[in-house]
Amino acid sequence: MAIAPWPLGGVIPLAALTFTVLGLATAALAVLLPALPERRPFTAPVLLAGLLVLVVIGWCIVQVLPQIGAPFAHPGWSYAPNGMGVGSISIDPDAGIFQLVRFTGYAALFIAVLVAATDRRLAVLLHHVMMAVITLYAVYGLVAWGLEFETVAGFGPVAYVGDVTSTFVNRNSWATFANLGLVLILAHIIQDLEESPGSSLRSYLVDTFQNVRPALLIKLVAFFVVATASILSHSRGGFLSAALALPMMVIIALVATRPRASMIATAVLVVAAVGVWIVAASGEGVLARLEQLDMEFDDGSAGRLAAWAISFGLIGDRPWLGHGLGSFQAVFQAHNDERFFRIYDLAHNTYVEHLLEIGIPATILLYGAMAILFGVCLRGLFRRRRDRVFTLAAVGATLLVGLHALVDFSIQMPAIAMFYAAILAIGCAQAAPSARRRSSRVRQAVSERPSVREELEAVPS
């Protein structure tokens, strides 16, 4: 996971294949080794979500099978020379196989982290490692931006001059990756602030900032560095998704913990101050790009709105079977819309792209599985009395990538998908109290019940 962002966010085919093999091997070790004792990783909701994902994977495999026969084969194969085409449901089975390899790697990584993170110490370690890794990539991105590096991580020319992209080709993808770091860091900052003993706002602020612990100070510095690197990407989608997801995350945390009024006031002050500080220091570029937002949604230009309108028409052509996983570029370019004279290889809306590629039923199953896992983490956030940081981070990360997926394709980048899968898996693993704690509560309840002799003596003679 630490290496995944370096080869252009993991988009290089050899890197994607390597990460999938490593993910499968790690998942096999995690499942075959003796289970960790604190929690059951494969709860009923997680198993249900896994079953839905397996059905989607199975359907994507069916899509790439050759000579599937009429009426299921894609009509595009009729244009193959001498009718000798592959004849699959997918119009681009090679792209489908490659995407299947990637998706299998993400699922395997989720399983591996899910099993490992049942141990609280490993869950904490994984969170800290991910925060450190994202912060280091943010530092590299700021250095590369400041020194005007001409290549992206040494692989190719910089695509966005004047924007921080770190090791990612696309500024929007980097913004999402950095924002995942903000979610993790903010979740841990909230936990640290929650543990402060002050009762009034004044005493709370005094205790928090006069007796600040080094760990909290490091997190605050890391938050500022990562936030600066994110906003200097000048990504509008990244800025807006973070501006919505992070406050929502704070509100959910406040509702779940029902803190003292002093903590609520402090949270509002800190969030407002940090937001104003970051935007004032480095947000001029992204604010200027936000003023041009209407250009992307002009139906007469080659923007997102026009692409989505075309995509919905293509979805209507094959709503149930889809055109095949990974086939968006092939199908969209075949539409021959004069507004799109350049290659338009992604829909800039992950939901629309999946509807087009795998069909409506499979898309519902896929996002139904994600909704179940999100529900597990959200329930755990309100259910647990301690260590809410894991479920809070999973909820915040899901809100973040879910919002950004409405206008971009960042979650389709391997490094981002891997980090999100790990954060979600940790949240699911830590959503329920440990088996040890549950058994102690059961023993306590049994010990408090009256014995048979006590019950008989209580009966009036």
C-alpha cells in the first residue's frame, strides 16, 4: 500500500497486476492463519456484502466469455470482419479482464485488512501508517511543485503545470488521495479532543492547547500539510467533496458522542479557523477554477453534462446486460459526437460509468454491498463507547469518495481504491465490541442474577 501511489497512482498495468498478486497472497495468509481472538471479522452483514460482490464479479466474468451467442452478444461484434468477432456481451473483453484483475485485488486487500484489523493494535498501526504515507506523498508533492519538477515521479511529463499532483497524473485523483489522509487525521484529532477533561469552554480550550500532547501537535501539522497539498491541486471536485464530507464527518461524530457543549464549540471554532486559514493561504487558484464551473455543465460544450447525457443514452441501449466492464471508452468513442474530438476515456461519474458498463442490476448489487458495509460502520460508530475513530474514518472516507465519484473518477485509481478498501475494512472489523468484552458483559450479567436458593428464600411462606 505504501508503494502503490508511486507508479502514477498504480495505473501502470504491471503495477496493478503486482498489487493484485500481493493482495491475493496476503488475503490467503490472513484467512489460513489462526484467527485473531478479539472479533469475528466475517459477520452476517459483511458476508452478505461479500456475496453481492461475488455475484457482480461472476457477472463481469460472464460478460467477457467469447461466443456467448444471440441475443446476448454485443451488437458491435456484427461489424467485425467476416463476422469473426469474439461475440461476447462486452464490446471490449480485454479491458474487462484487466479491470477484473484490479477489482479482485481490491477485494482481496479488503479481506486481508478485515481479518488483521480485528486486533485493535494492528488497526491502530494501519491507521498510523496510512496517515504517515499520505503525509509523505503530500510533502513530496509540495517539493515537486515548489521546485517545478518536469516529470511525475520520474515516469513522464507533468500534465498540470502549476498544480500539485504528487505522484498522480491527474490533479483530481491526487486531491482525493490527500483528502483520504485528511479524513484519517481528522478522525484521530476528534478522538484526542474528545478525551480532554475540560468542562467549560474556557477550561476545555486551556487544557487542549496549553497541555497539547506531541501526538496531537504532529497530527495538526500533518493535517495542515496534507490540506495545503490538496487545495494546491486546484481540483474543484476535490475541494467541494472535502468541504462537504469533512464537516459532515464532524457533525456525525458530535451526534454519536453527544459531547459537552464545550467540545461542540471547540470543534466549530477549530474547523472554521482551519478552513479559513487553508483557503486564505493557498486557495486562490481553486476558487478561480470554481468560477469556471458552469463551463463543465454547458450542454453545448464537451463537458461533463454532455458526456453524461450521451452515457445515459448508451445505458438505455443495453440497460440490463451493459456494454462490458472497462468498455466506456470504446462505446463512447463509437458514438461519434462532434463535440468530443479528443479521447474521452472515463465518464467523470463512476456511478454512470458502472451503469453503462455492467448494467443496472449489477450496479445495484455492487452499490448495495457498499451501502451494507457503510451501514455496518455507521451502526458501529453509534454503538461503540470507545475506539470510534475506526468507524468514524470509514464513514468519512465513504462520504468523501462517494461525493467525489459524482463528478470524477478518482476512486477508479488503484492506489485510492486500495487505501479506501483498507479504511473501510478497518471500520468493519472494529464496528462491534470485542468478543472478550462481550463475554465479560455476559459473565457480569450472569453473576448479577439471583441464585435458585435466593429466589426460593424470597418466596413468602
